[in-house]
Amino acid sequence: MRLVQLTTKNLLSATADNVYIMNLARSFNKIMGKDYRLVVAKKKLEQIPDVNTLSLELDFRSKIARIKFLLPYLYCFFWLPFYVKKNALDSKDTVIFTNDPNFLLLIIWWRKMCNYQYKICSDWHMLFGNFKDGYNARNSDFLITTSEKLKRQLIEKCGADERKIKVVYGGVDLSNYSGGENGNLKKGLGLPTDKILVGYVGFYKTIGMSKGIDTMIRTLPLLEGNIVMAFVGGWKHEIDEYLEMARDMGVDKRCIFVEKVSVEMAAKYEMAMDILTIPYPDKPHFRDYGFPMKVYEYMAAGKPIVYSALELTEEVLHDCGFTFRPDDAVALADKIKYIIDKKNERVVKMSVETASKKVAGLTWEKKAGEIINLVNYAKSINNHPNL
């Protein structure tokens, strides 16, 4: 089997999507070698040097955002059939893999027009509420999802065949989480060593929506003064916004704001915290699609995890984390108090140990291996639909 992973994204910045693509690409390449290729719009020369990558070197510029968005797809529309022919991809042994819904449309359209034999594996992280959801789902030979809830939506809302869908959890590099004592990490990162640190590591907002930083700040007046909150991964204007909120509440001295850091540094910050939080609000995106990669990172960090009780996150953390009602500062404060209470030390320790054991099977390589095994297994079954 040959696997070709396609995206119109450039990999010039460390967005969540780019981190996902690059880490999965490394794992695919490690397992499949020359039988794998990643095709991207553009990348830095030093990025993923160990991965078989084709960069299209697309650099379209326009002051009109929509035109700038569409131009890479227009280019790829004409480029795709030439690429298929040049690389002899018109074969049942070729699988094209992508999480880009617009690229999926192109791949499906050319397969129908030219009767190409390649197979399509679509990687689903959310639904968009338009015709692409159903069309792409029904015309994919295999579908990968990040959660059971999203799988149900693909079946119920998009008419996808349940037999073609597999939930594949995971996405963490455990090598980033080895070594380092809590106190030494705090000192090295310039964090207070005499305080209890409750941390959030990741982007502060997604699609313009707060990820719950405001809830954490509203929690501080309800906690003792030796508890400090650290927020790692924001843009400068977001930090200014939340710092102003903290000042208004009189808790700015108990807040630490850190701008975006590398994946490796994010791991160090996670390991330096005493408690890690996922404070997502009770909004449709977070209820239905927004499965956070930080779930796996937090599990690997070896610290107690507090998360808002949303169905998506509970699929993985139900037996190794502590929940609170979304958007409820009082509930979050109560759960933090529970964790730091010495009489609950055994329960807290057991949750951390459970998370550490589970995350060993949730690495990027395990995820890539599951996807490859799914495709190979399905292709071996003669009565599998469309194969």
C-alpha cells in the first residue's frame, strides 16, 4: 500500500493543525518509509527533514482573504490529475489521506471524472454544516474521527457507513515528557517555586471563542492566595485582554501570562504545573467537535487534570481526571481545593498513574499505526463496501 497525505496548508507556523499534520506525517513516514509521501502547500527547508515531503511552494498573495484562500485549491484542481498520472497513483493500492474538506472535494471529483482507482481516507475533526459534510463522508472509503461523538454525527447527519468509520485517539510525543523535577522546572522557567501552580497550556481562543481562560480567572478570588494560575500559549493582544480582566478583579498578581512557545517548551511548562486544566465552555464547538490534543499532553505530563464536564473530553479522561461544571467558577474552585486537600492524595495519585499508563498507547506512532492497520484490514475483506 502507498499512502499520500495531502493538504493545502503551509507549515510555516505552529498552529494546532500544523502540529497535527507534521507529527502524524513523521509517524506515517517512520512506519511506511518510501511508501509514504506528504504533499503540502509550502514548508520551511528545515522542517520535518526526515519525512518524504513534496512542497508545492505555493505563495499566493491577495488583499482579499477569500481569493487568497481559494487560489491554492484552484491550483491543486489542475495539478492533481498530473500528479496522479506522473506518480502512477491510479491504483487500488494507493490511499489518499487528508483532513482538508476542500481537498477532499477535488480528490473525489477527479476520481469520478477519470474513474481513478485510488482509495480515499478522510480524517474528521469537525463538521461544517454544509453540503461538504455529507458528500465527503459518503464518498470516502475510510473515515477516521477523533471521538465517538463525532462518529455518531457522521452516521446520523452525513449518512456515512458505520463500517467504514474508526475512532482513533491519540497524538503525543512522549519523548518531550521525560526528566525534570517539578521544582527545577519551575525555577528554570522563571515560575514561582513557593506557590501552587494551576496551569493552562495552549491557545487562548479558537475561531474567536474563549477556551475558558475567563472562567479560570474568575476562580482565583475563591481560592487561597498561595494558588497562582499560569496561562501559556496566548497572542500578545489576548494576554492584554485577560490581564485587564484580572486587574479588574484584583487578581492580576496571581496570574502569569506567557506568549506562544514551541511544542517542546509547552511540555516543560505542563510538567512544571501542579494542576493542569481544560476549562472549555459549554458551547457547540466544544461540545460536538473540539477534542483537544492537550488531553494527551496533560496525561503525559504526570499531573492531576481538571476539565469541564463535556462529553468529548470524558471519552478519554473519565477515569483519570476530575470534572467540574463548564463555565462555573465555583465548581472549578471546589475541584482545585479537592485536589490539593491532603486527605484526597491517594485518589489524586491514582488518577495520575492511570493517565500515565493510558497515554502510553496514545502516541502519534500508535495513532498512525491504527490508521494504516484499518486501511490494510479493510482492503483485505472482499465484501467491504466499495472495495
